[in-house]
Amino acid sequence: MLWGLVIRMIDGLSLRTCQPAIKANLMSLAVRRHLIGVMSILLMIAAFVLWTSYDENIIRVIASGCLRGGLVSGAAWLAFPQVIQLKEKASPKMMIAIILGTLMIVVRPKSFPIVALVVAAVAVVEFVGWVLKPIDKKRKS
């Protein structure tokens, strides 16, 4: 179920090749970026309101979660155009490794060295696969 959602998210970000679809998809990409920015602002406002209004520990935990989610979605808002370019160039395996690695780092920040090694290993395997891929013999001059 989660894998299907991740695949649909990755497929939904791809650009089409025909002109009308490019304009419509670019508009939807701009709208998506704005929605991510609005979500970031709302999460940070919720964190501020919860943090300043209540003194219970569970509310502090929820407020810190809202703050963390707001900061991460703010970073995603800033990096959205570069993420789209990366998605167009990278393989699906690499994108899944990056997305899951980012989620793992957000949930457990101390796991960064392990996640970085796993993502680097996936990148090396993808590069070796690209280098060892046979050359197409269709081009004859």
C-alpha cells in the first residue's frame, strides 16, 4: 500500500512530452509547490500556537512534531524544482532510496550515517549498472 503511494507520487511528478500537457502539468507543479509552502506555514503556526497555549507534555510532543513537519515541508518547498529535475534524471530505485532515506532521517536523525551509506551504495550500484549496460547496435553509419 505504501509502495503504491510512493510510486504514484513519483509518477505524478513526471512531465509530459506534448505541448498542452506540459503547460497543464507545469501549472499543476506550481500549484503543488504553493500547497507545500502553505502546508509548511500552517504547520509552523500550529506548532507556535500549541507551544505557547498549553503546558501538557503530550501537547509539547505534538507541537514539536508540527514544527519538525513544517520545517521539512519548508525545505521541500525550497527544493521542489531541483527535486523535479532529479526525478527526471534518476532511476525509480534511486528515487525510492532517496525518499525512504529522507523519511528515515526525519524520523530518526541519528540514523544519518547508516542511511547515507545505503543511499550511496544504491547510487554506486546504479552507476555500475549504467556503465556496464550494453551499447545499442541500432546506429550504423
